[in-house]
Amino acid sequence: MLNATVSELSAALAARKVSSAELARAFLRRIGELKELNAFITVDEAGALEQAARADALRAQGQGGALTGVPFAYKDIYCTRGQRTTCGSRMLENFVSPYDAHVVEQFKAAGVVALGKCNMDEFAMGSSNENSHFGPVRNPWNRKRVPGGSSGGSAAAVAARMVPAATGTDTGGSVRQPAAFSGVSGLRPTYGLVSRYGLVAYASSLDQAGPLARSAADLALLMNVMAGHDARDSTSVRRPKEDYSKFDVNLRGLRIGIAREYFGAGLEPGVRKAVEAAVDWFKAQGAQIVEVELPHTEVAVAAYYVIAPAEASSNLSRFDGVRYGYRAKEYADLLDMYCRTRAQGFGAEVKGRVLVGTYVLSHGYYDAYYLQAQKIRRLVAQDFQKAFARVDFICGPTAPTTAFELGAKTSDPVQMYLGDVFTIPAPLAGLPALSIPCGFDEKGLPVGLQLTGPHFSERRLLGAAHLYQQATDWHLRVPAEAPL
């Protein structure tokens, strides 16, 4: 059952072919066998078996829903009551949350069995999962390579069959890029569709909770639980509930946009070949391929790396050693305690972004940097508006490369940041975007195909991806270095 999708596990549980307790034990054993991947920060074996017993009791009474008893994991940025929520940081290494995030509440109500919390880049700042205080996560396709970030632990865990599904968060691509690098499916929903309550904030106007799983059909089941209005989140959208698993897309006549900006210099040949083959498949099914322009794509990265650090400098000011989290052991006075706590508690990447964010918000630089970045953000959104007047979706590579080697870009942050060039525009515009596997490069590493749609087009995006996955098996491949 380790190789089964969420949909298949749900059906097996409903038919009493397997119990939730059996599934929990099997996946917990798998996690133990693959510790070298470092995909988990916390594993809650006792809690998982207790939840599994409750799920089996509900099933025996003919109760429960589609996800009751299905093993699951959370990115360690979701507050979980009574458990550590570390955000991959020394600052919160021993922080035990007194409450649940909204998404966690929803999944608990759905009856999932939470096996633990997944590793991540510290405070979600990174594209490789090398910035974690708990050490880097390794890609199950090649353990010398990164799984992507910042939701790399969640992506690696799903790819290695340590768990059938997990949550992530996407600020500039942190669900979609690790999904691409790890050969799984990942969705960034429309901003505001999923509550951010209980997610430790990085950049509040960009952060969005999203699911990772093997298939688009599984993502749809997870979205049925995650999406919905939450009064505790002022950015949460109030709109009618949807059943995301009721796909209603017809590929014949579907207008798919291809942006030339996504196929320029820097795109690896193996990535280009796989993505173009996927586009050809959609065309063969009757979709209309339309060339569109997204002229501000190149400057979107620069705008993001002004806006996100600016918001981070504000959000992370709460970690001062006074109320909770890490506190320096020795200090002379209150100011010294602040300085030592933050210097010791934050890693290098976090400190760098906080400094950049504080600088661009400071007197004399706000207009020159932050205000200009917000103007670019509006131009990026307008590019998409013009494109969606002509097309239904925009299709292209999720990332310009496949997974790179551990340590290859840590000394060159600009190259690391440029790897997010295709994922950053959607968050700036608040749009939904989906990454699914579409092939492998010459090194045997998975390639991700990205589909971006207008606001609240998740059901159609997932439907198109589902049809593609019914005709291909890229999402079913098992990593060579995590054999079953």
C-alpha cells in the first residue's frame, strides 16, 4: 500500500481491505528506513497510532469521510497544538504551539492520521532546503541533490513514499518548485482561498498554504478540505464551497498560452524537451496553443526579493527572546539580549533577508526600492490579465533546471534566486498555479510542468492535469534511491 495514491488508500479503507492502523505502521516503518533523507523534523508515532485507532472506529461505525484514516504530514510551519512547530529554525527549536492552524483543524476534522512534521528551509526562506537548522533534506531521486525548497521535506516525503500526501506553503514557488524537483504534484491556490491562520508568517501578502501529493486527483481531495473561509484570517475569501474532484474541463478547444519569456536562455535542454512534449500532448488532444507575452517576467524576481524581505523584516521582529522561542543565555541588558538572541537564533539566510528588508523600508530607500517593487508587482498582474483575456491557462516549465547538487548554489545567492524565475510571477499576482511531473532529463531527474490560471480556476487546472496524468505515468515513477 506504500505505492498507493490518496484516492486508492481512501477506497481501500472504505472497502475494509486495510485498516488505518496498518497503514500508519507501514508508513512509520518507511520513515524510519529512510532517515537519511532527513525529510522529517518530528515523527509522532504514538499520536499517529492513536489517531489511526479513532479513524478505524469511525469507519467501523460507517462514519468518516474520504480522508478518514489516510496518513498525512504537515510542513513544520503549520502550528499544531501540543507539538513542536520549529519552522526549521533554532529560534523555534523547542516551541510547542498552544493551538492548531486552520488547515490543521480542517484536516483533523476530516480524520487524517498525522505522522509528523516535515523539514523545511528556515522560516520558508530558500529554494533548496539547505537552510534548515536541522540539516538539508536529500532528494530521493539522487541523494547528492536538493529536493527543492522551502517545502522540500514535504516533497521528498511524498516522492519517497514516506507519506501519501503533505502540506506545504508557497510564497515564491515553495510548493511548486520542490514538487518539480522531487517528481510529485503540487498546487499553489489563489491567494486567500486557503486560510493562513496558524501559518508562521514569512511574507504575508504572498504566503499561501498548498497541498503536495502524487497526483492531481489527490490534490483535489486535499483542496476539498483545505479551502474555505476563515474569519480569523482577514485575507480569507468568502465564496461558495467547491468540489475540486468534480473535474469539468474539456481539452478540445481549450486555449493554452505559451509565454516566450519561459523558453529563453537559461532553460536546460532536458527541461525544454520534456515541457515541449507535454505541450504537444495537449495540442494533440485538441487544445489550441496560443503565444502570449509576459514582458515583466524578468523583473518579477527583483521585485519579489524586495517585497518578500520587507515583509519578513516586519513579521520576524516578534522573535526577540522575550515572549517565546530561543533566548541567548548571556547578555548585558535588554538591547544586548535582543541582539544576541536574533544573531544566535536566526540562520544566515534569514538574517540576510531581514537586513535587506529593513534596508528597503528605511527612510530614503522606501521610494527607490519598495515602492518601485510594488509598481512592478502591478505590472506583472496586468501582464497576466491581458494574457487571460486570450487564453484559459498558461503552460511552461516550473523551473529552468532540474534538481542541482547540494552546495552548488549556496555561495551564489543570485543564481539560487533566479531559479524561481517561473514560479514568482503567480504569487505576485495572487494567482493559482500547479506543478506536475512531465518527464525526466538526461540525468534521470524529474521535470515539472507548470499550469497557471486566472483567480479561482483551481478545479479546471486540476482537471486538465488529471487528464494528462491519465495518459502518462510520470507521476507514478518510484525514485531509484528510495526503492519499495
